[in-house]
Amino acid sequence: MSIKYLPQKKLWLLETKNTSYALGLDEQGNLHQLYWGQKLPYAEDYPLADINCGQSSFDFREGFAPLEYPAWGGLIYSEPCLKAVLPGDVRAASLEYLTHEIEQAGTGKSQEVFRLSITLKDRYWAGLQVRLCYNVYYEFDLIGKHAEIINKGDKAITLESVQSGIWNLPEGDNYRLTHLTGKWAGETQIRRTVLTEGKKVLESRRGPTSPHANPWFAVDSGNAQEEAGEVWFGALRWSGNWKIVAEQSPFSALKVTGGINDFDFAWELEANDAFKTPEFIAGYTDRGFGAASRQLHKYQKKHVLPADGRDKLRKVIYNSWEATYFNVNEADQMALAEKAAATGVELFVVDDGWFGQRNGDNAGLGDWYVNAAKFPNGLKPLIQKVNDLGMDFGIWVEPEMVNPDSDLYREHPDWAYYFPGVPGTQARNQLVLNLAKKEVQSYIYNFLDDLLSNNNISFIKWDMNRHFSEPGWPEAPVKKQREIWVRHTLAIYDIVGKLKKKHTNVIFESCSGGGGRVDLGILQYMDQFWPSDNTDAFDRLKIQEGFSQAYCPKTMVCWVTDSPNYVNGRKLSLAYRFHSAMMGTLGVGGNLNHWTPEEIQTAKDMISQYKEIRGTVQEGSLYRLLSPSAGDLTAVQYISEDAAEVLLFIFLHSSQLGTGKRTVRLRGLEDRALYSIDSQEQPLSGAALMYRGIELDIKGDFESRLVRMHKIEK
Ligand code: GLA
């Protein structure tokens, strides 16, 4: 059984393949987290919940205990999960156990999800109930938690903070937090910091997820490595304002609390209504950061990605952005499409500039009609041409935005967020539409539904090129105005969800000026991410390394673009650019009109090679062997699902100081199996490849290799 309730001990045990998570009640009915880590053999191994653990009037019981879902009130001073204003302006709550339900106990053998819910209620106002819901992803050693705040009373209450949950770590002092930071053109950079008493807050207050921090964390005891050591890790399934708080008490207790950011948040919860938080998913491994990533990757491929595209391999994309910028038109796009098809591209995407009066970033957003000067016959002839060339057609949109210079804004200035009397602050000459408004939601859904219904479009790149400002919704009752932070995100989920239901074969790509909306929340609705506008193949190694901590390679779109790169002027060989981009979902984004016949031939060869290996890249297991931050050699390995194919991508920054041949040690192979290696005659055993390593003759600056290995069947 994966979920057990032991009534004598008042203990719930949630077990995955290798880990367990225990919850228990103390004598006063408070719910505690009792344990999280390596699976323990006996029920007696788990402690009892103890509320009498304080040691002074300043460090008192409930403030001390690892409560599972503390509401602010009483002597709780740490980050609360719930802060609510109850009837009578009571600004505190106190939760005790009411009931529980094991919805799906399971056998613990399959890839099913097992479910438990525990309902708490307020001790003093019977109207407040909190239902804590647990999903146990047995096979992947992950547990997801979310909460539903239910108003069973007859008066509205105000929620000021509703977190998804807390993960309490075992007592310890040397915890280290690994997190992802970034900026435009420099997303998902790995940072590691030792935690001391106090809080480290990772968050977005900007509307979407943001490139500056990503809703993922990993904590280790100070000495974990890529493939060894204890790591507790997690991620939020949410694309709006979020926060993850790592809070260390003076008593060696570490809590990681996460959910919707409570900054400027308030939610009016009407009688008989409920508020559901996003899921906070987390896991434990004693096999290092690499294993943690692989658990998350497998889980998202099985449980998060939209079902229709989940098992399909991603196609090779061509995207016109860096080739033509806003200067798109029928003839030029047709010419590019011909070249793209000749290299083996399978999906041709027209980026920004095809609609409204969109000749630059100063006008047109919001006017989703085809620009007649650029496409006098509409999109159909181009789509037909692309289809005739054997490719799917895709298109770029930025539905949440409006340029003040647009028909939409002239007609509906109140559709953007605004505070009365305050001019809207523009960024990239645009304002954010208020997606809390039903009429704005309908407008967006309808234009996209029309676009998809009237054209043979298989792919949408959904962009968002600025963050919120003046987040006002003056038309709504005052008590509801701060709900926009959540309503905006829910509206996107709703719109894309409905579109996906109707247009089942359309693949969606989540983009926000690059990797500004990369999270597990949007991944329930969109199939892949644009990780960065930085397409420099060397910079991408670090961006992709950080991205891969939490997100699987299938969702990581990488284009091969022109050299020198527009972001940093770096010149790289075409092979290096391809190798870097082949580590995720491959695309091409250069101006193919300027590529020489030799370059087109190289592209053709590389794309055809990618098609042979993409099953392993997109569906296999990823091992980060050598980090681009650690030395001059970067190495990433993939093993196919059936363990038969092994790929090794190698990148050398620059040869220095007479370094000779290089040896790279592989991971995750079968000791006694023999592997053929495409770069040498002699096969080697898995053990030799892992413990002795593979020798590579690689010299020069910005050199790269792809080594393919195959297990030899006996
Ligand atoms: C953002 C995206 C780019 C491109 C432009 C178009 O910056 O990240 O890929 O689509 O917008 O304006």
C-alpha cells in the first residue's frame, strides 16, 4: 500500500518507491509533518507528533513544531500557510483535524497516482475548512500537495495568504540551497548558497513567473554532488506571482514554504466557495542533483505535459524571428520555407510582425487581423506552400498585450490594467491587458479560436514581453481588485485549456521574452518552452544546464542561429551550434538565405542525424557529466528509455597549457554490457566507460563532438 493510516498512532504514511512522508496528529488535534526522506521499514520507526516541545515562553510549542499547514494566529511566527480574516474581523485562525479520506490507496507497484486528503477546520469559527490534498507519484519518488480553503459559513472571508504547503526538512545546520536566477538573455543560472538563520525568498511579484527566479528549489546537507548525496527538491505548478521561502529557525529546523505570492494579494472567499492552491511538488533522493532532475523529468513527461502531445516527439522547427524580425511578408517567408524544407525542417513558424500595423514593437499588439500589405491574400497561400513543402505551419502571438497605438486600445483603453488618474507605464511600448475581465478573456479566446479554425495551423508560440505595472481593476468591487494576480494566470490556463480541447493537435510554446514563463504550471497547458532569446550556442550551455535541473529536454527548444550571434557577437562553427541545440528540441532560426550551399548541406546532415537520435534526447535520461561552470570541458549524456542508445555531447571552451587527450567518465550504464562506439573500433564495457572513461581527441577553441554508443545485444 502506498498510503496507510495507522489509527492507534494517528499516523498517515505516504510511501513512494524509495521514500516516505509521515504525518501525525498530536493530542490537541494539530497536524504535524513527522518525517520526510529515505523509506523506513517499520511503522514504529516514525515519531509521534509532539506539541510539548517548546522551551521558553518565547519559543513555544506550536511555533516550534513542524506543523503541516500552520494558519497565522496563536504563537506562530514563521511563514504561515494561511492568513485569513474571518467574520468579526478576526485576523487569525487555528486549525485542527476534522476528517480524512484515502481516495486511492494503490498497490505501490504501478505508475499510478495515489491520493489522500485530510480536512482541518478552524477551532473557533466552524465556517472555515482547509482540505489538504496529497498526490503520491510512487514511481518517481515525488509527492504533490495543495490546499483547498473552503468557506462553509454564510459570510465572506478574506484570504491574505494561501500557500500550497510546507516541506519540513530533518534537523540540520549545514543546509545549502540551490536555486535558479537569471535575466533576459541569461535565464536559469544555477546558484548555491549556505542557509543560515532567517529567510531566503525566491519569488516573482511581476505577474508571470519571470526570468529572474524560477519556482524550483533543491536543498542538500552541504555536500551533495551531481550523482551522490541527499537532496530534497521541489517545484511549484504555478505561472503567476509565486514565492518559495527557505526559512531556518535558530533551532536547526528548515522549512521550505511555497505557493502563490501573498504580496499585494487578497481573495474574497464567498460563502460556499472554495479557493484551490497550485500543487507544490517535491521529492527526496540520496543520489544527488542529477537523480533529482531525472525524477522531475520523468514525472512531467508522464503527469504534467498536455496529454495529446505528451508521447509525440517534437518536430524540428524553423522560426523566422532572427532572420526577418518584424519584416515578414508572403514572398520572403515562402523563400525561407523552401530553404527550411530543404534542410529537413518539419515545422515552419512565422514570428512577430504578421498582424495589425505591426512594423516594429511600437504598434499593432491587440489587432489580431492579418496585415494586408504583408500578406495581401491572407495567410492561406503561405500555409498552403508550407504544407506543400511537407511542413506544418506555426505562428507567433502575444495575446495578453496591447500597444496604445492599436485599434484595440483606442476602442477599449480600460481593457488594460490601470489605476484611475495614473498613466500606464509602458515597457516595449506596450501595456498588459486585464485578463480578470471576462470580455478580455472572450476576445483572446475568440481571436485564437478563429485563427486556428480558419487556418491549418499546428503550432502557437505564445509570448509575453513585459511584466505588470499599475495592476488596477477599478471596475471591480474593492475587495476583489487584488485578485488579478491569480485571475490573470487562471484565465490563461482556461483559454489555452479550451483551445487545446478544441484544436487537439496544436502544440503550444510558452515564451516570455525568452524563458520568463518556464514553470510546471504552464506545462500543464503548453507543450514546450522557449528558454532564452540568447541563442549563442556557448551561452546556451549554462542556460540549458540550469533549465535541465527542473525541466525535461523535450520541452527545451533550441535554435541554431547565425554567427556572429546577435546577442554577444560570438562566432561559432555550425557544428558547435548544432551540437548545442541538439541537446533539446532542435530548431533553426538563422537567415537561411545567407547560408552557403556547404552550410545548408551541413544543416541537412545534422538535422537528419538529430532525427535519428531525438527519441533518446527527448525521451531518455539526462546526465550532466561536466558542468560548463566547472572547467573548460562540458559534457552531457543521454540514455534512451530502453537503455540501448547512449549519446555523449562534448564542448571544449579552449585548449590551454598543453592539455592533451581528455577523458570523460559516463554514468548510468550496465557494468557488464558492451557498447559499440561510433568514434572507435573497439567496443567497451559499461564499467570501462563509467570508471575508466572514454578518451577524446579534442583540441582547439569552441570545439564540439557528439559520440554515439549502442549496447551490443548478446
Ligand atoms: C520575444 C521572443 C522572441 C520573439 C520576439 C518577437 O522577445 O522571446 O523570440 O518572438 O519577442 O517580438
